[in-house]
Amino acid sequence: MGLCVLFLLLAGGEPQPEKQAFPQEVQRLLENGYQRKKAGDLEGALAAFEQARGLGTDSQRIAIELGYLQVARGRLEEARQGFTEASQGPDSHLAQQARQELESLPHHLWADLYLDTLGWNRTFGSGVPADLVPALRGRVFVRPSLDLDLHFYLFAQVTRDMASHGRGNLGVPEIYADNYTLTGLGVLTRFASQRAGLFVQAGPAFNLLDDGRRRVSFDARAGLYFGVESSGCRPRPSPGVALMLAPCTDAYGESVYVSRFNHNVVGFLRGRAAVSWLHTGPLLWQGLLEARAAADRLGHYYNNLADAGVGHRWRLLAPIGVDLQLALHEGFYFGRHSVDPLPAQTRYTDLRLQASTYFEF
């Protein structure tokens, strides 16, 4: 080996590191990797980029490409490793790009907040008075593995409507909503590109009213839900004012078992169709049609109904998403009843105002 080196020096050459001796091979591997990625051959592209990295060239760019490939393969833990490596490289543009990708990946620890307030005035029919029902729910999640959409969470939820009251001086409570604070632990798994999920949770439920029932009881729930929304429902905020005509459709459904309600199972389905007609900065203006239906196992009349309505929705797109809608609904009860008697009029007309927001952090 020493004679070879001496011969090279005498000939005017210098020994080259072995990994720098194959630039054409590296270029061929990179091109092969990009071609396979474009063709959808993720495994082949991964092998080509890994080979190129083994030859010791442009490791920062290869690391970010490996990150993108791992995202496409659903290997989010390995994707995070690739983007983290690229974020620490010398190219500032690639480092910033990698940091942005890291921010878009899910985290092991995250939280969400949901707030919904529904108010109505029954202009025709009987059964419930005018009311306003705010509900607030917060959850903190731990996701042990980014490669598995399985989350353990701690939750707190509170509901308190304005029309209900306890026994008071007359000793006759009037209850129109579930006025409880719930806390506890749960587990959630999501599928179908996070459009559907299955959850189980349990914990104590604290009664907010003196209505003759126990002040603390046990509440266990398990449910399946899904939600879909068309691409035109949440466009990017637009500067200025713009007239438009863009359709938007969404649907939501759930089936939930609740132990506290005598082991009841309640199903709910809602569909909406809207047309966006005005865009004013972050605010979207939409004409709205909505249809809803609900049914339960035990046959409580207030859980067995269908209605449809027409109205308007104002959708704030930034800095957080907030929906405010005003609609007139026409509906009817199916005729089933259990503990509470069926109202004399099974048809009803409601004027409804609803505000809701949901965000993750």
C-alpha cells in the first residue's frame, strides 16, 4: 500500500478519498431516486437515496428527501429523524424547509379545545322553551408512537344551559340539558385519513344542579364517529372583498354508548350544503341548508327526531376557525317516547343560532 502511495506522489498525483471517487455513481443514484419517487416506487426511491447517502455526498439534501419518503410511507418517527438531521445542516434554506416540515408533523403531546353554543326559540310546537346551551370540552393527548394513530387523553367537559333550574323554593326541578361537568381518562384511535375515529372514556360526572339526583356519578362512554368536508369549505383568507360562488358540503355522524343514561346508545347524523357568495378578508359568507336526524336505543322522544333548515353561516378562517350560523328549522319527533311523555304536537319550528370553534395546539 505504501509503494502505491509513493508511486502516485512521484507521478504528481494525490490519493483521493474513496467516497469522493464516484461522483457519477452518486448522481446516477440521486436521479434514480427522484424517478422512482415520481413513479410512486417509494421503497425503490428509499433504497437509492440510502445508497447515495452511503457514498457521503450532500447528506442534508438526502436527509430531507428521506423525510418526505418516510411521510409518504406513514413512518412518521423516521420522517422526524430525517427532517431533524436536515434542519441541522449547513444550507440555511434546506434547514428552514426541514424545520417547517417538523412543525407540520404530529407531536407526541398535543391538546384540543372545542366550544359550541346552541340557542333556539321554538316558534311552533311544544316540548322545550327558548334556551341557550353552551358546552366546552378540553383534552390533552399523549401519542406514544407517531407511526400509530393511538392517543391516550385526559379530558374535562362542562355543559350548563340557561333554561334548566334545580328544585329551588318550589322543589320542582326543570331540566332541558345535561348540566354536568365530566372529567376522566380516555383512549382514541383514528383512521380513514383521520376522518373517522373510535374512542372510549370514563370518569366522574358532577351534577351542576340540585335536582334530586346524586351530585357525583360515574360516566363511561364509547363511540364511533366520522366527519367529512369538501375542499371548498375552508379556502385561504383573501385580502379585500370578493364576490364568489363556491359550493361546500360536509357531513358528520356518530353513535355513542353512555352508561350514565341507563346504558343508552344514541345515534346522530347531520349533513350540510352551503354556497359561499362573499369573501371579506378572513370572513366567509355562506348560504346554508342543513338536515339532521337522531335516534336512541331507549326511545326518549327528544333523541328521536329529524329536521331540516335554511339559513346563513359566517365562517371566520383566521386566526382561528369560528362558525356562526342562523337558521330556521322545521322538524318532527318520530313518535317514540319512554320516561317523558311525547309532546302534544310532534311537529316543531325552531329559530336557531349556533356558534362553534375547534382548534388543536
